[in-house]
Amino acid sequence: MKKILALGILGLMGLGFTEFVEYPIDGYERTGIKRLKRLEMIKNGELKETSSPLPEGAKKSWNDIQLNLLSRKADSVGSFFVVDESFQKDIGALFRGLDKSYSLTILDISDPDSIRYAERNKALGYQPGSVGKLAVLVALFEQLDKIYPDSFEMRTQLLKNKVVKAGVWGLTDEHTVPIFNIEKNTLVKRQVIASDVFSLYEWADHMLSVSNNGAASIVWREALLMAAFGQKYPELTEEEAMAYFKETPKKELTDLANDVVNLPLRSLGITTDEWRLGSFFTSGANTYVGDKGGSIGTPYGLMKFLVQLEQGKVIDEASSLEMKRLMYMTDRRIRYAQSPSLKEAAVYFKSGSLYKCDRSKGEECGKYMGNVQNFMNSVIIVEHPDNCRYMVVLMTNVLRKNSASDHMYLASAIDKIVRKG
């Protein structure tokens, strides 16, 4: 018998696209993320656009982005999850004939005082893939808060000014990152190499915007170092960081890394079976840190996160808002977010996938068409100009089929149901 060949890929993919970009395009001065300067120059006519024009929903200013549930900040997260029977019936009808693995939570927050909620297989666990990078984002902001508990401005200054090298943590990943040379106005897209140096803001942006796995491991590494060094972290040198990783037992590093990404989720009332992260996103990270506990995500656990993000309760209000800005899509849209129905809408989005193939039986199998596992997940906040606003977590495991088109179809159908009221 042929040996089983297992291929697992964490990342993002769309119908013909493998890249999208996040954070408002006028955010360069505030964040120092260089690719935003390029987008701003294109918008102002200073550079020629070489790809498709930005959709209208991608043109918000960073200052226009707001949290939608601040008026209900005092409410418990559980109070939002009372099923609206009429809404449930309409949403449930969309899944007739689809694979039983389709799982979803949806919350219509157009009127915060009269929300509508529906669900399907809300507690079913899936490998979250790149959706897990949102947990890394939370870990980063949790540690920033501990270093500068009294100043959000100091936290963002650290994100902007602290630069760190990739090292082996950034290796290896097929996703490229955009590197814009401000002096020459040139853009290069390539894979991360060990000598790459970016600010914390830029690494976080690479983690979310192009879903670079190396960037995710680097951001997680820095959150771990923040937890280990505390107030000394801002002045921490590369040499001191390397000495720490070489001299600290691997089990101790593994335990701390696991706590750094998972304990903030527990503080939000998200249980270990609802969402957890157990391993870094690159093999290079395993030089120093091991795996622990496995990774899982559920539509219910991720919706708990989205609700509390909009309430301003993930770390604090300022952190919640900044994380939402980092999720804002300002370029190509993929999978669920690629629906034509969402063209005019602002979308805050993270997608993730993981597939695994067994070719020993001669069954059909390919990229994003795994015959052992074929996870595809979408987490999105949708904001239409007419104040129609809602949040969706859609998770699937349909074998031997690329579910991207189904996600896009469901996005259009769900949008129609929500908008009819």
C-alpha cells in the first residue's frame, strides 16, 4: 500500500485571488505600515493603479471605523444569543441540500436594541486554520496593555517603532508579503526571509492582510517575549531575545506561549472547547516552542469574540477598535467577502483553511479539496452604508470540494435575508 501523503496548508485563498489587504488606506502616518502609503498615493492619483479599483466599501478612513455595540457594553455576551425563530427559519432554509458539516452563527446588529440571532451546529469544532491568527492578535494587544496599562498611545507607538527580525520563526510560508519602497515608489511581493525586519504593526498587518504564517509566528513570539520581559520588553535587543530562547527549557516556553494566546480568550468567557490555539504557524518556530493541546474553533466561540469586540470589551475599548481596524479589508476580497452583494459594504474579515489528502486510495484530492480534511472558515463583520450591519461565522468541512464558491453564494443569500428585515 502506498504511504499516505498528508498535505496541510494554513492560509487564505479565493476565487482567482490569493491576496487581500487590510487596515484603512489613510493609516500610514498613524501606523507606519508602508504599503498603506502606496494605496493612499494611488487614491490621490500620485501612483498608477496596477490592479482592480478598490470597492466602495474599502475606502473608509481609519477615523470612520467605530464599534457597533458600545450602547450594550454592560450586557453579558450570552444575552445576545437568543434565537429569533423567524430569522432562524429563513437562515436554516439556505442549507437544504448542502453538506451537513456547514455550521454558522449570525447576529444582525443593525438595531442594537433589537438584534436577531440564528445558528446552525454552533458548537461543532473545526480546525480554525488562519482564523486562529485573531487569537494571536488578541494576545498581542493583551500584552501591550500589561506593558502600558495607562496609555494606549504608548502601545501604538511601540507597535509603530519597535522593529524585529524574522529569524527562523518566519520560515517557511508560501504566502508573499508586500514590501513598498517609499523612496523609490516600488512594490515587491515575495516570501519572508530570515533577515527581514519590520515593525510590530507591519508584522501584524502581514499576519492579517495576506495571512502570512511566518508573520503570525513572529507576532506570537513577540507577545511571548512581552509576557516574559514585561516592562523591559520595549528595550529588549535581538541578542537578549535569542539568549532567552536558547537558555529557557522548551517546555517552559511552550507553556508560556500557550497561555499567552489562550488565557485572554478564557477571560472573554470563551471555553477551551470553543476556541483554542495549540501550535505556531511555521515549522521554524518549533525550534524553540512545542505544540500543546491542539487547535479548535467553533461558530459559537468565534461569535462570542466578535460580539465582545463590538462591545469594546476585548482588552478595552481602544484595543477593540484598533483590532477591528486591522481586520478591515481595503483591497481584493475572497471567499465569503467576495460576494457582489457586499461590494458597497465595509467588511472586517478573516478566512482560514486547512486541507489534508490521502492519495493511497486513488480518490480525487487537490488544493483546498482534501479527502481527509477540508476545512474552510469565514469570520466577518458587514457594514452597509444604509446602516444594515451584521456578523457571521461560517465554518465547513466538505471533502473533495473547494467550498469558496458556496461561501460566496451563502454570503449573497444571507445578505438578502438580513436586508429584508
